[in-house]
Amino acid sequence: MTSTRALIPIVAAVMILGLAGMLRAGDVATRSAPPTVDEEDQANIVAADERAKFFPGPKSESLLGQTFTTGNAPGGYLLKGFSLQVDKASTPEVPERVYTIRAVKVSGNDTRELAKEAGLIQTGPWSDDDWFTWTFDKPVELLPNMLYGVDVTMTKAGNWQLGLPYMLFTKSDTFRGGCLYHRSKADPEAIKPDANADRVIHVDLEENDPVPPGTLIYRD
């Protein structure tokens, strides 16, 4: 007969394993087709005229960001993820890449971090004009009519001689309500926006329902 005392360590171990699973990072995927732009999404899917090499590490140009302005939905929005378009194909033996993604509130050159997820792993090669999509494990709540930013840093890329991605952008203002940015060299917490450039990007948003379906509301 198993005692209650003997079961306690087993139950504790199961709970720890369950929490470890819930605390995983989000997903990253490579797709050939452009993302579907739904009603609440923000997108700048245009023909690019420039590309930026995606360096791993702490350099200012290694953080690829884009600001955007939310709409006026009363309940705000849920940020689920974002996608960037890559230029040329990789070598077949390109190494594994590991990323960190963030969502930030933007005010001038200053940011306030709302969410940060590290350890997003991407494996395998990519082709010309593919899309890299990063998805937050937990959607980020955003307020209406506010300026936010999404950005990604590559923290590991293996042997760079086997290929690094070049991400596409435009050297003109093609995305209303936002702009491209990098990390500021002077202050790692600040950003360096470029009002005359935008990334080729898709920001996956949905309207946030502040009252979940089925909730009973009592009124006087």
C-alpha cells in the first residue's frame, strides 16, 4: 500500500514538469508564402529596395525592430507574433539559429519592455523570399491608439561562414504609424528609430475581448 507521504514527492515532480512545459519560449517557423493579413493585423508587405544582414550578438544592428500604432478597438489587442521577410536563400547546411523576441512600449527613443521570450530555435535552410515568423508563447496585451514595437535578436548562429539571413526593408515611409529601428549604441535600453525606413513585416494581432464569452455580468 502506498502512503500519502510517499505520493507527495511524485506529485511535486509532476507539477514541476508541468510548469517547465508552460514556461517554454514561443515558436519560430520558416514559410514560403506571405502571412495572411487579417482585419486587425498590421502589415507592410511590399517590394523591398534594401536588405540588412542579421548579425548575431550584441551589436546595435543585431536587433531588428519595427514600431506600429494600434487601432481604436475599445478592449485593445493581443499581439500574437510577427514575421519578417528574408532576401536570398541559405546554404543547405546552414546552422541552427536561436532568437530572443520582445514587445515594447515606445516613447520617442525610450522603450518599456512588455514581454521578452528567449531561446526560440530555428533549424534548417531557407529559400529566396521566405518569411521568418516568431510567435509569442503567451499573447501580449496592447492598449488602443498607442505606439508599440516588436524586435528580434539572434543570440546564436553557429558558423557565420555557412550563411546569415539578410532581412528586407524599404528606404522610404511605406508603413503608416511606425518605422524601422535598431538598438541605440549609447544606451542598450533605448532604440534608434529611422523615420524614413520600414521593415517588410507582418504583425499578427487580434482584437482583445475584455469580457470572455460565457461570463455572467450582473448589473444593478
